[in-house]
Amino acid sequence: MTFAHDTQTALTAASILVNSAQPPETMTTVDELDEFFRGLGYTGRHDNDDRELAQVRAIRPRLRALLTADRDEAVVLVNQILGQTKAMPQLVRHDDWDWHLHVVSPDAPLATRITVETAMAMIDLIRADELSRLSLCEADGCAGIVVDLSRNRSRRFCSTTCGNRTAVAAYRARKAAGTGAP
């Protein structure tokens, strides 16, 4: 199933943000937050200060709960988020983006916009019964979120680093066992 660009971007952004809490922790400086903001094409209010950084870091557990919830739990969480923020979906077009949804004012705090956009993206997954697109990283010792939007649903790792680390560990285990075969 193909999802709208804003759905894909919101899920990717949420997973990056949630995974930034995994060791080694990232999203620890205003510069990293600014890079996240620019890299994912956010628009609207961006205070670019320590307070905003703290607010964005504070939503990571809530986003993690949403991205790892089962379908019924996800519905409850989405409805809570939309109700608390008094979300009002509107179609907008700006910059290089064609028509897409914004659900809170561009003047809303960045943490609010990220949370609400994630909730809206989850609506698409819930309605399509596609929550299996979200999983936990299969790398040993990693609890990162995997967003698999591939056609063949083949993503197993939250990052290239985890995939490579797992491949190297498997290779070393084969070599130690004397097989050397893949």
C-alpha cells in the first residue's frame, strides 16, 4: 500500500525522534533539533532554543507509546492527542509540497505539531489495518522503531548501523564456527 507523502514523512520523523532516545542518544542540542527541522521539511514556528528542544525531547515517550501500540490502543491515543490539541484538519499547499493536511496552526509549538502529525499519520495506518508497518528493530540490544514503507515489507532494522552490526556479528559467528558460509 502506498501512503501519502505527508503520512510517510510524519512516520519517518516520529521514528527518528523516538530513536534519538536510544543509545547513543541524539537530539541533545539545538543544532541537532534545527537539522531535524530542516531535514524533514518542517515549516511554521521554530523557536530554535533550549525550551523547544526540551519540549520536543519530552514527547518521545508519548510517540513511542503511539508507534508501538496495538490497533485499539493506538485509536485511544490518537483520539486523545487530537482532542487535547483541538485539531482541525485543513488542506494546505506550500513550498514544494502539493495539497496535504495540517491539523494545527503553524504557530503551534513544534512538539505539538510533531505529535499531531504523527497521530494523523497513524490514522492512515489504523484505517488501512497496516500497523504491521511499525515494529521494533531486530538488532540485539536495540529497541529502535522501524517504519517499513517498502513494498515487500523487508525492513528489519531501525538504521543502517543496526543492519551492518547484525551482519558483522553473523559473519564473525560463522567464522568462529568454522563454516564461513553465508
